[in-house]
Amino acid sequence: MAPGDAGERDKGGCWHKTCLQIIDSSQQEITVMSVAQDNASPSFRLLRDGFRHAALSVALVLAITACGGDKADPETAAQPAPAATTATQAPAQVVSAQVAAMSVDQLREAARAAQLEQRMYAPAGNNAMEYYLALRDKQPNDAAVASALTDLMPYALIATEQSIARDDFPEAQRLFALMEKTDKAAPALPRLKQSLTDAQTSFAQRQQQTEVDAETEKARLAKLEEDRRKEQEEAQRKAAERLAQQATQQEAAQQLAAQQAAAQREAEQRLAAEREAAQREAAQREAAQRAAQAQPATATASDLRAISTPSPKYPLEAQRAGISGEVLVEFTVATDGSVSAARVVRGNPPRTFDREALSAVKRWRFQPVASPVTTRRTIGFKPGA
């Protein structure tokens, strides 16, 4: 075997060992974070498995990239790498001054709204992690704030790995600074620091090799910013749709409850009215019975004394035809002397004079009687009479 072949084999073994170490380190970090966060929040346990697979996938891609990059030309590899920006150099201010100036209540409300709208770690100056960090600075012993920050760490970790993978170093440094301020002892920080440094060094080398000009870099950064903005807008749009759907469902439930309450009130009012009507009817019957019992005797037809008995009108057609006839009417005189009911017993000729006879009888008036009296009268119709 040639010496060159042996060297390549040793280098291949080194690459393989390095890949395995990176993947194993990612698994250990995720396991440590999972154990630490099992008691932090029930909602995190639902996301932990998905996060584990996503983080391992990112680690695997980075490991393969790192391993694949060792096959460079020896002469090129021997050249000194350009100085890269320090990975751990935190932004001048992790939490923006505007956020830090907010009150405790304002920070709580802003953090809750950011979580609802999926602004977990971005955009800068308007995300849940910055709000909770500012809140922790004001209330260091608040367990709920600590738990919320613990829940947000996996999101920031994945986002940092993704920013490094797409060479978005300003965003990666900002996210790293958020994670470092949240927990300086987080297991993932050393690896992230090294990954960021390596990625920046590699990027600087690629920049030197490909001679990317300033305009291209400006366009790339602008595209990265636009992609972040679109991703954030899409997350906010989906969150707004969920909130609107919840509000619609809540409004429908309130309307249904109001309709049911109104129907119940209407039913109660109807039952009350029916009871009141039944009571009035019972009282009227009782009063009628008492009045009937108080009357000394029952009136008869002979007790009727007419006050007014207007004659019926002669039907025009019968009068023109010279038709005469009579109608036997049965009617009841109430105690006040008015006619309370009337009907035709017999008409001759039939139905010719019935209507006018009944109309006349209903206008008759008698002197009041002790009790209602039903009697019959024959009303005659003669032309010229």
C-alpha cells in the first residue's frame, strides 16, 4: 500500500470518528435538556419528540458537512484562514432598551401575545424570549418565568442551528446571546459556540475563494431577512386564524346560550300567564256560582219586560218581489237585559229573512232579570207593513 493511501485511510477514519462524536454530543445534549424540562411544562413534553428528531437531523447535516470538507487541496488547506468574527461575541444589548423599559404587567401581556402569535424568538425586540428575560431581570424569583424560558430554549436551539446552517450569522449570534443570557450553563452552548466559529471560518474561506462581491452579499442578507419576515408573517397569520376561529366559536356559544335563556324565560312567562288565566277563570266561575246561589229564584220568559225592540229591516230584494214571510228566533236575555245569543229555529221562506231577523233581535233590550232567560219569538215580514 502506498504511503498516500495510508494517509487517506487515516484521514477517513478521523472524519468518521469526528462525525460520530458530533452526533453523539447532540444526542447527549438533547437528552440532558429533555430530563431537565420534563417537569417544566406539560406542553413541552408534547413537542419534545419532534424537537429531538429535528435537532438530530440538523446535527447530522452539520456533521456530514464538516466531515466532507476535509478533502480540500493540501496547498489550499495550508493557507491561513481569514479571521472570522468571534462566535460568542454577544450583541451590544441582548434585550432591547424598549423591552427593558416596559413594566411587569406589560411584559407579561406582551410575552403571552408573542407565544400565541408564534413569535418565540423572533423578530428581534418583539419576541417571547426577550420579554421573559426582561421580566426575569425585574422578578428573578418568578418560577413561572423560569419555566417559560426553559420551554423556549429548544426553539432557540433549533433556530440557532438553522441560522448557522444557512450562514445567517447575525441571527445566529443574536439567538446564541438569548440562550446564553437564559442559561449560561446550558449543555448546548459550547457546541453551538464552536459550530458558529467553524461556520464563520468556513464562510470566510468560501467568500475568499469565490470572491463574492458586496452587492451579492447585500442581496443574500436581504433575502435572508425577507425569508425570516415571510416565515414570521405566515406563523402570525396562522395564529390569527386560530384566534379568529376560537372567537367565532365562543361568540356562537354565547348566542346559543342567550337564545336558550330567552326561550326559557318565554316558557316561564307563558306558564305564568296560563296559571293566571286559569286562576281568573276559576274566580269567575266561583263568583258566578255564588251569584247564582244568592239569587232567590230563576227568571222565566214571563218575567221579560221589553225596553227596546226595533223592527228588522225588510230585505230589498224580497220587498221588490213582494215576498212576505216569518222567522222563528230563539234568543237568550242576559241578566243585564241584553241579548247574549240568538239563532234561527225556522224561516219561511228559508234563509230569506234570517239575517235581518237575527240582526234585529240582537239589538233588543229588556229590563234586567235575576237569571238568564231563553225564549222564542216569531218575527213577521209583510210588504208595505
